[in-house]
Amino acid sequence: MLAAMWSCITNFFTYETTKSVVVKSWTIGIINRVVQLLIITYFVGWVFLHEKAYQSRDTAIESSVMTKVKGFGIYNGRVMDVADYVAPTQGASVFCIITKMITTENQFQGFCPESEKKYICETDSHCKAGKIGGNGILTGKCVMWKGGNKTCEIQGWCPAEVDTIKTIPMPEVENFTIFIKNSIRFPKFNYTKGNFLPTITQDYIKTCNYDMVNNTYCPIFRVGDVIRYAQQNFSALASQGGVIGIKIGWVCDLDKSDNKCNPEYSFTRLDAMSQKTVVSPGYNFRFAKYYKTDNGTDYRTLIKAYAIRFDVLVNGNAGKFDMIPTLINMVAAFTSVGVGTVLCDIILLNFLKGAEQYKAKKFEEVSDDAVHDSHSNGLCRSQLSLRNTDILMKSSDSGAFSIEHYT
């Protein structure tokens, strides 16, 4: 009994290794090395060099954007400055430059004819009281309008707006400039930077305009250039309005010097659907300026503005060397090299001449009789000990077989 227990203990503290079979074949050898070379090239070239898998990355970029527009234009005989054509006025990352306006002046609260053609009527029965019209609430009356036509009466701001008037966009908008001040932070690495590079001076700021060749880091953008970079036509965009995206990309390798982390600007039209539909094309909005008469009555000037809206979008990520992802990807690379062995085994066992010889050397069969014999002896045996004892005693093989295979 003690002997059996001791045998189990000694067999438990043994080391078993796989048997190597050396196949001397040009075909399978070339396939094996080519597969290994492709795997190593993939990990070195793509995973490590291109994707920088040895780095820890931070994609949670924090950003602040401030904007300022400059320029003067003439519209309907009036000189327009920033306070007239920019909305909102806070200098945020989303702002509009008004290109043309339809103005309805001196509107008072009262009763007047509706101006939209779909409310033309003949009798009061065509005007349902309480229904929401285009410019107010219908009173249920059909009243005279211009040109001898009748239209439903509304209660609201009067006279009603007529927004079908043809107007010409302000041509000077093309030469307006947009100043963008952007600051970013990668919280994981506590790294901060802005789009004002150390080489930028006060004199340079006063004279530069961004272009994709000579002034790639100038923070001042001419409106006409932005629209051209977005592959849009200024006249069409100014006439109907639209939305242009100014994208600032920060892709930083923090293993390199600080002057290598710089912004990259790109431009695109964000409301592309406006170009493909005749229903509500472009971009416009309404706002009003309110006044009081001498007797305290409120009145207003209503403005329908067609504008180019600019959205400044900031995105980016930063990477820095980290031992943990480096080790993980190195282990994955070394493990993947073993795929070549699996592929070569499949080819050897199924497709090459002499596959049976390879199978005989690679696989070893153990019968149930040998297992029963081991139990009848009352001994605990390892997997290798199940082989025929006589063969083990007579064999002088080191465990590695060499198969000559000619193709």
C-alpha cells in the first residue's frame, strides 16, 4: 500500500513534454516559414508600427472653442458689421453668418389678412376659427387682400410676413474671416495644448490666413476658402444657406517631442441632404427686434435670415508607451506564430504524399488492455508510462523523429 502511494506521488511530480517530429520537406518547410514571416510582418508592421499597439491611448479629449468673426458688408444700402450678421453673439463653437434677410417692419399686435396663398378664400366657411395659420391664429373671417383676392383673417403680428421676396446675398461675406481659438486636454496623461503654436507671433496673426500648403497652422480662416475646401459653391450656399463643419483633429504621439502634436483642419458640408431635396432646402431662421411707441405700445421688426452655419468640431486621441499593452501584444504575436504549425500539420496529414508515415510518427495509440494491465498492477501511471514497457526498455530514441520527405 505504501509503495503504491509513493508511486502515485513520484508520478505526480514528473514533467511530460511533447515529442518532436522533424519533417525534412522543402514544400512544407517553405510554407511554414512563409506563414511565420507573414504573421511576424503583420505584427511588426501593422500592429506595432502603424497601430502603435505598444501605447496606452486616451480618446476622452476635453476641448474648448472660442470664435470671432470680422468683416464689413453692405446690404440694402446699409453697412453691416459683426453685431448685425453674426448669431449668436457669444463666440461659441456653433455660429451663423447671415448672408441675406427678408425684413417685415413695423409689426403690431392686431388683425390682418394672412399672406400665404394656401389661405386664399371666398367665404367665411373656408376659414376655420381657432386654426393655426402661417402667421397667426385664424379668426374665421374671409377678408379682402391685395389684388382683389380674399384671404383668411388672422390675429397676430400685423402686417403678416411675405417671405417670397427675392433678395440678393451680401457678396462681402466671402471675404469675412473666422478666428478660432482651441484648447484641448487629454486627462489620462494630463497633457494640454492649443492651436496657437509657439512659433506664432502677434504680427503673424495680423497678416496670415489659413491655407493647406503654406499656413497650415494659422487660426484665421477666410469664409470663401472654407467653403471652397468643403467643395461647395459660395453663391448657391449664400443664397439658400447651409451648414459647414470645421473639424479640428488632434492625433498625438506623446512619445515624441511636444512640437509634433499639432492640429489638423478639415472641412465638410454637414447638411448634405439639403442638396438632394426641394423640401426646406438650405438653412434659415427668424428673429425680431422689439421697440415701443411713445404711448408704450410694443411693435417689432421681423427678420427672416438665410445664413451659413459653422460648426467647429474637435476630436482626437493621444498615445503613450505602456508596458502592459506591449506585453499583451507581444504574447499575442508569439502565440500567433504557432498558426503556421497548425496549417502545416493539416497539409501533412491530408494532402502530401507520405501522410500515413507522418501520422504513424505523430500519433501513438494505447489499447484498453495496456490501461487495464496498469490498474491490475496497482500503480498510478503517467500518460507516457502507458506505453509498452518492453518497447521503452529496448528503445534508445531520444523522442525526436526525423522523416525524410521528398517532393
